[in-house]
Amino acid sequence: MKRSLCALLLLGVLALQETWAGPHSMRYFLTGVTRPGLGEPRYLSVGYVDDLQFVSFDSDSPGQREEPRAAWMERMEQEEPGYWERVTQIHKENAQTFRVGLETLRGYFNQSAGGVHTIQSMYGCEVSPELTFLRGFRQIAYDGRDYISLDLETLTWRTEVPQAVNTKRKWEERSEAERWKVYLEETCVLWLKKYLEMGKDTLMRRDPPSARVTRHTAPHWEVTLQCRVQDFYPKEISLTWLRDGEEQPQDTEFIETRPAGDGTFQKWAAVSVTFGQEHKYTCQVQHKGLSEPLTLQWGSL
């Protein structure tokens, strides 16, 4: 017998409280972009639970339907009949809203017809290890610049550019802040709990990183040691270069943690060293998938 949504959520709270540490989040990233001469603007949406993409929608896709991007989402129709039809309709309405918004903002910024313009939106919620609401977010950017955002504590809209005052006025008249408060603090939390329960086998995993140190020599005997880690989940990881046991933060260059495309992540940290002093440096890796920090050195296996 199919369990009700309330029962699933209750089971999720009981199970996850016992085994999961750290906050959890659900975020959606929406983009609308004009493309002169190629028809109406394109609309895309991707959804993430913690560090894992679980759904997506693309107005250019043949079926124009929201699609699962995590294996556990493929059984959503059995859990919630009609789910995919409902969320697809929401995205189609959002696509139209973005098209109107792109026209409106072009007017606010006194931009002539033509040209490529984008609206980006991010919204979602974060919950505590006990799965209670921590915070919510709703942010809009236009042409790569912050435009307007919601301050959920004061229920006010914070404008980032003068043109956003027009949007703020409209949203205040329609009580948009109050509507978003209900969604972020209640609806978003309920769905996040459900997704966490459905995907717990994947989301609870701890894949330890594989790591290695490589050495790169530039002209004039300039030497760089690079500590590379990959194949790890979740996303949070710490890389530290030490010289004779002392941290070298000012001499270390990092890249942001990046998705590998297979559900895991990768990262590296590089440090410039004096030729012949490589043996003094060690890279320390800390991650939830490791029982203890991993220490590596150039030339070590």
C-alpha cells in the first residue's frame, strides 16, 4: 500500500535525526536568456538537494517536461501520482513569467531591442540536523549583476540597483514577501524532508577522496606542488599545505570544489616552493569519508 505524504515525512524525520549530521538544503537555480533571431527566450531550471542535482527542466527539450536527475527520483510518480505533470506545468508558467520579465527589465534599463540578456533566480531553504527550518533564500540577478533579494527576517525586498525599485514596489503591492515566507518556511521544508528520505541511500553516502601530489617545474627552476583530490562526496573538503608542519595559507592557490559529472567532486590546491625544498611540504586532506586526515608528500605513493 502506498504510504501517505505525512507518513513518509514522519518516517523521514525519525530516520534522519538518528543518522544524519550537518544542515541540509534544497535549492533551485532558474535562468531565462534571450536569443535574438532564434525565437523566444530559453528557460532552464536545475534543482539540488545538498550537493546532488535531482531534477531539471529545459524549455528547448523535445518533451518540455521536468526530468529526474537522480535515480531515486524515478519512483516519484509512484509516491506522488501526477507529480511530474504538476511540476512541469509550474515550469511552463515560470518560462512565461521569465519572458515577460526580460521584456520588463530591458525597459527598466533603457535597453534597445536585441542583444542577449539573462535573468537568474535562486531560491530554497536550509534545515538543521533535526530537520527544522534554519533559513530561506530568494535572489534575482539580471545580466550577471545582483538585482533584488528577499530579507526573510524583516520580510522586505533589498534592491541592489536603482532599477530594482520598480520591481520592489510591484512585489510589495502583491504581498510577494509574505507568499515566499510561507513557501520557504513550510512548503520547501516539507519537500526537502521528503526528498531526503527518498534519496537517503545516496545522500547519506561518504565517498572518500583519492589524492595525489604532482610536481610542476617552470623556467628559472620555479617549482609548484599541486595536491589533487577527486571521487569524493559530499562536497565539503579541506586541503591544507604544510611546510615543516606549519600551515602556508598565503602561499596556497585553490580552485573551487567542482562537480566531476558522476555525482562526486574534485578540487586541488597548489603551493610554490623553492627548488630542492619539496620534501619539507605535505598536503593534509580532511573529509567526512576519511576516518582520519590523509597526509601526502611529493614522491610518496
